[in-house]
Amino acid sequence: MTTEPQKSMEVCVIGMGYIGLPTALMLASHGIRVKGVDYNKDVVAKLQAGHVTFKEEGLSELFDEAVRGGITFHTDYPSSGFYIIAVPTPYNVSDKKIDPSFVVNALKDVLAVAKDEAVITIESTISPGTVDKYLRPVVAASGKHVHLAHAPERIIPGRMLKELRTNARTIGADEPGIAKLVQLVYQSFCEGEIVLTDIRTAEMSKVVENTFRDINIAYANELAKICRKNGMDVYEVIRIANKHPRVNILQPGPGVGGHCISVDPWFLVGDFPEEAKLIRQAREVNSHMPDFVLQRIKDIMKEHGLADWSRVGLYGLTYKEDVDDTRESPTLQLLQVMKQNHLPAPAVFDPMVERDLVPRQSHDFEAFLRGIDLMVILVGHHHIREHQEDLEEKVVLDTRHVMQSAGERL
Ligand SMILES: NC(=O)c1ccc[n+]([C@@H]2O[C@H](COP(=O)([O-])OP(=O)(O)OC[C@H]3O[C@@H](n4cnc5c(N)ncnc54)[C@H](O)[C@@H]3O)[C@@H](O)[C@H]2O)c1
């Protein structure tokens, strides 16, 4: 493949999820001919019918623009010279290593139809060495001559479209010419700096970024535990400490969820168990926060003379505020911990989650409020910030520090 003008390029994006869909739409609305592929027939049918598959600010408008730009959606893999693969990369719970099966399977299907000399860009987050260990052997076995590249994504749900345009990006490739070609594609919409490097460095730098976040969150969470034991207000301690010009401690919270920060650090722990001690420790601090929240609920119930667990309500099911993504969310983790402790299922409400996901989930905020005495705020959606006065009669455990009144905190 030669370096041709980007406007005449065709790109196939594999995986129409939280990352693949906005990327495909962005490319299509910037003059690239895009085919979006997903093996999930329901996802493709919904997109073909003109509907986006998740909530994100500006996504519907971008979708309409992309449709005007000619984007099409498919369940089969079209033959092309340029692919972007954005499929899930979970970790194996037993050994903490990456589960590369989604990427490997997508690559195999791409190789079956890819044009000779095609560029196949892995956008999924992968552990350092994944391309060498798992993907190059698949390419070699196919007998095809193609070029692998890695362009990890670092956008955050809730600000995806803005960050797609403005974030800096990393592109790893074996040859500068291929890196430049991939750069040309992303440059169609990305105004941020695009750093070109080798594949392993690109793999490592992405995982390292999320691990940095996890460690910093763990520090704030550990401080919350220390302050609780010591009868101190962790938020005030952090507020004052952050006056130091080189200190920027994050806020504690009920745990870490989502598809990135709670997953990617495990890749390093799995591959480097001897070296990644701090990383493991941070991951464990964060994944035990739901146990800490449960202990806080028990203490608060005792303090306020509450005994009826069925009148405990959890506010928020998503892993962060103002999005509808519930993957690995602290609330789901807390519900699991409550179940393991043989506690009755609490009432649950999340204004962003329309589908039924857990037992006793309510879709009516007022009915939810009528059924509870204690509300545990686990997500700081705008909605709850705007309904503070409705909680005046309730005992509130505010794990996100979003309430103005001094209720119970972490
Ligand atoms: N969600 C985020 O905020 C975020 C941010 C940065 C990076 N990432 C990374 O991006 C990657 C994708 O994450 P996501 O959140 O978009 O996942 P997702 O689960 O939302 O979407 C993945 C999509 O891929 C499809 N799929 C899986 N295998 C396929 C195959 N072989 N062929 C066709 N379609 C296939 C699934 O049906 C699904 O629709 C992951 O590696 C993730 O770590 C995610």
C-alpha cells in the first residue's frame, strides 16, 4: 500500500463498541470511506436502522454526519487495504494475563479477506508483547503479507468526541512508512500530537498510563481508610495537601470500574509478578473498596438505628458519572460483595441505565426514594447533584463527595 491522500482512503473498523463506533463515525465524517463491522447482528441492525447503541454527548449528531459521509455497517468482513481492530481485551481472572482471544479471532477473520500489503491497526489495549507473542504468529500462519500497527485509544466516556479530536495519540509500527500511513488516517480528525514509535513501546505506554491512574486512585483510597480509622476528614486533608505546588492527590471513591483502569494494570501483574508489586498492591486496594463501603454501610446503619437491609438504596450503577457504561462498576462489585455476605438485595436506581440489570432495580426516582431509609451514592451523576433537596429526610452515605450537606462520607 502506498501513501495516498487520506480523502480517498477506505478504512474498515472491526468492533462497533464504545471505542470502535465513535472512531468509525469520526473518520467517516472527515472524508474517509468507512465500513463498520461487528459480529453482533443486533448491534449492526440497530446501526443500520439509524440508531446509536449507547449514550454519549454528541454521538447522535456525529452519527448523522457519518451517514451523510457514506458510512455503512456490516456483520461480514469486507476486503480492504486498511483495518482498525477495536474489540475487547479482558484479562484472565486466574493468572491476570491478557485474554487476547477477541483480538486474535478478529485478526484471523481480517486476514481471510485482507488485501495484500494491507495495514491492520490494533486499537484495542494490549499488554506489552501481545503483537509479538500472539499476533505475528497468526499473520505468519496465514501466509499473507500485511503490516501490523498499534494505535491505542485513551479517550474517556463522557468526553469521547472532544477527546478524540484533541488528545495526543501514539502509533506503533515496524516501519516509519507504515506509521506515517496510520498517522495520515488518524490525522483526518485528530488535532492532537501524534507520536510515532515501535509497537512494543506503544503497547507498554498505553498500559502504563492506566496503571498510573490506578496507583494514584489507590493512594487516595488508602488515605480514606487511614483517615476513617483516625477520625479525620480525608477530603479536608487532601484539599490542604493539594495546596503544595507539586502535590495533586485524587479523590477517594467506592472502587474502580470500567473497561480500562480496573483491567489493564493486571496485564503487568500477570506478566511481571515479581516486579509489579506496587501495581498489584494498588489494584488490590482499589478492588477491595466495595468491602470498605459495605463496612461503612453497616457502621452507619448501627449509628442511625437502621436494621432493615431492604430499605438500603444504592444510587448509580455505572462506573462513572453521566455515562451508561456499567462494566466492572463499583456498584456491581458491591452488590456481589453483599451477596457473598448473604445480605438481602438492596434497592438500586440509576437515571442513566434504562435496561434491567440487577434485582430490585427501580426506574422511578421517587418510588426508589419512598422505599429506602439509607441512600448510598456510588456515582456522582448530574442528576443527583440536582436532586440534593429530595434527600433531606434520608440518611446518606456519599462515597463521591458530591453532596453539599455534611452527610456520611467514606
Ligand atoms: N471503553 C473505553 O473507555 C476504552 C478506552 C480506551 C481503550 N479501550 C479499549 O478499546 C478496546 C475496545 O473496548 P470497547 O469498550 O470499545 O469494547 P466494547 O465491548 O464496547 O465493544 C467491542 C465490540 O467488538 C465486537 N467484537 C468482538 N469481537 C469481534 C470480532 N471478532 N469481530 C467483530 N466484532 C467483534 C463486540 O460485539 C462489541 O460490539 C478494548 O481493548 C478496551 O480496553 C476502551
